[in-house]
Amino acid sequence: MQNFSEKQIKSCIENSVQAITLLFEKIDLIKNAGEMISHALKSGNKILTAGNGGSAAEALHLSEELIGRYKYDRKSLAALSLSADCTALTCIANDYGFESIYSRQIEGLGQEGDVFIAFSTSGNSENIIKAVKAAKDANMKVISLLGKDGGQLNGMGDCDIVVPAKNTENVQEAHQVILHILLEIVEAGL
């Protein structure tokens, strides 16, 4: 077994810092996304989130912080991660196919004025693409947190934040910084 060198560890840290530093170019988009979320919640609408794998974890993280709390005790905010219900996911995947696991939930739960937040490091996940289309059909706002070049999803949402890092893990690290900033914006607006 080969040891992981200090140089390799330093490289991992540098890649993470570089991806997060790219967010300085996205400040206006992040602010816009935070205001979209705040407006929807203040208007009595809800936030729906989704992603696959590590991006599903990010989607869960954002929704649980909204419905629970981030930094401050406040009223619970209407948020739901579509990645969370394993019975819905497996039922829909079995009956309609994996590509429909999120769009089918949006058809049942999404309403005009709600916001769908899509997490995708590639921007090419078929189930997220279908979900964005379903959200747009329901007159929902769409925020996409994407990676690399944004893939097919780039340009489909109302606010697409693309982290142009090459490594998936670094995109996800930057997405976590973004979601924490979004929470800061929402709580500051309350």
C-alpha cells in the first residue's frame, strides 16, 4: 500500500481552495438566488431540493437547515428534499424509471411560486433535467448549482450558479459554501 504524501494532501487542499475562490466571480448570482428563496418563503411558498449521490446530500443539507434552523432560532421554513423519501424514490423508479424520480414528485408537490433547487456537479443528470422541466411547467423558479461547464442544465434555470472546477469533490465543496451563504441571506432577511 502506497502512502499518501504531504504533497498530495497539500494538492487536495489547494484544489479545494481554488474551487471556493472561484465563487468570488459568482457573488451576484448567489445574492440573486438567496433573494429568490427569501421572496418565495416570505410569500408562503416552499423550497424543493434534489440531487444525486453527494449532491443529494447537499440537497438534504439545505432543506434540513431551512426547516430546522441554521444559526438562529426562528420559525420553521417550508422546505423539502425530494432525495429524502426512499419509498417515493423506489416506487417512482420502479413504475416510471429512475429518470422520473424527481419530476414526478414535483408534479405532485410543486406549485407556482415555489423554488426548485437542483444540485448537479455534471449538469447532465437526466432525472435533474426532467425535474427542472417539470418545475418550469409548474411555473416554479429554478436555481441550479452546477459544476464544470454546467452541462445541459446550464441556461435552463432562472439562476444557474456554475462552479467551473474540474474535480467533482471540489465542486461539491464549493456548493456547500454556496448553500451556507444562501442560508445566511435567508436568515438575514427574516
